[in-house]
Amino acid sequence: MKIFLSDLDNTIIYSYKRDIGNSKLTAEIYKGREISFITEHTYKALDFVNGKINFIPLTTRSIEQYKRISFNKIWSPKFALSSNGGTLLINGSEDMEYKRETFKIIEPFVEEMSEAENILINDSNRIIDVQRVDGLFVYTKSENPEETLKILENGLGEKDCRLRLFRNNQKIYAVPPPLNKGEALERVKNYLDCDFVISAGDSIFDVPMLNRADISFFPEHIREFIEKKDGIFSFKGNGVFSDYVLDKISSII
């Protein structure tokens, strides 16, 4: 089996804040507002690609956030990985065996995640509640994310901290190291008996996946983190990333 394993936000779908042109379809509605979109070109190409190989989203979104996404209500991927790869959804339902395995994998880091939560709860920069996303990793937002990240590093002991700490704009994450998209790629390959993986992603969260796939698509700004030398396609910013990715994949398959 061959699969197209892809990040979603800023890779396949885009926030309403991002100009992707007028030819677009609503991908996500939240509290009555259209908040994410997919270009018509990407949608049609993705529909074609999904008919040839399995398209599997791999997102850091929670289960709830993933389920808000609709691929124009015409079709939905059979398989999806949410919670940074910690949750496998099959036709929208959690695979509990996969989830139990995830909890075993992150068990050594549970106590440290609780420490991270306590530090963030007491951070005056925090602007939303601290969340344990689907029970798997810690997340919040800060009005001063650089300071919050430093407080978190110091509180956990910068040299002794085993969690991976990330900042993405205002978002702050504390994630067990085994809970990454590269490990999720290997797990889903074994689960579905895959022999070839095409991947696409735009952020530091996607790098472990991009480094392990047979063919990888990424924007130029994360090239420095890509270790593999073959089967890579770097997008240099002309047009919309998702259109570029799906055109290339359509030609490959």
C-alpha cells in the first residue's frame, strides 16, 4: 500500500487570515464562522490523489478540532492521525488499541507533563486554560510566548527536561519525545502494511515525518531541518503550497 501522509493547517487547509485567492471552499466552520479554507485546485487534485493512494491526515489538532474539518462534505479520509500522531481515527472513530499503545509510550513522561501544567497555570502571560490535549501533551497560549517558554524551561530544569518544548506564534507545547510525527509514520506503516510514503508539512512538528518519508514536500523555510537528501521537494513560495504539493503528487502517481 502507498499513502500520502500530510499535515493539515498551512499544508492542505488555510486560516481565513491567509490569502489563498478567491477560488476556495470552506474547510472548517467554528461557532458559525468559516475559519479555514481549501483551494478548489487542491480539493480537486486531492480527490484525484485519494482515488489512487490513501490520503491520511497527520495533525497536531485534537480529535475535536480535527472533526471540525470537512473536505467539502463530499468525502472524508478513511484514516486520520490526530493529537500529533497519538490518536488513530478510522471512519471518524478512535482505534482504542492504538490509543492504549500511545498511553504506554508516553507513560514515562506523565509526571513531567503534570509539572509543566502547574508551571503554566501559574504563568501570568497565559491567555487560555492549560490543556492536556486528548490526554497526551500539554498546550496553552501566551501573550508573551518567549517569556513563557523560558519560564517553562527554567521550571522544568533546562538541562534535565525530557519533554520537547515548542513555541508556535502564541502557542506553547510540552510534548513527550516519542509522540512525534515520525514515530506516527512508522506506526501507521506497520498498521496498514505500507511500502511507500509521500509526506507534506510546513512546520517543525512535521520534520520527523518528512525525514522518514520516501518523498517529502516542505516550504523552503524549514529546509535546514531536513536531514534526508533524496526524494525532497522544497517549495520556494510562488503560489499556494498545497496546490504545488498536489500537482507534483498527481504527476508522480
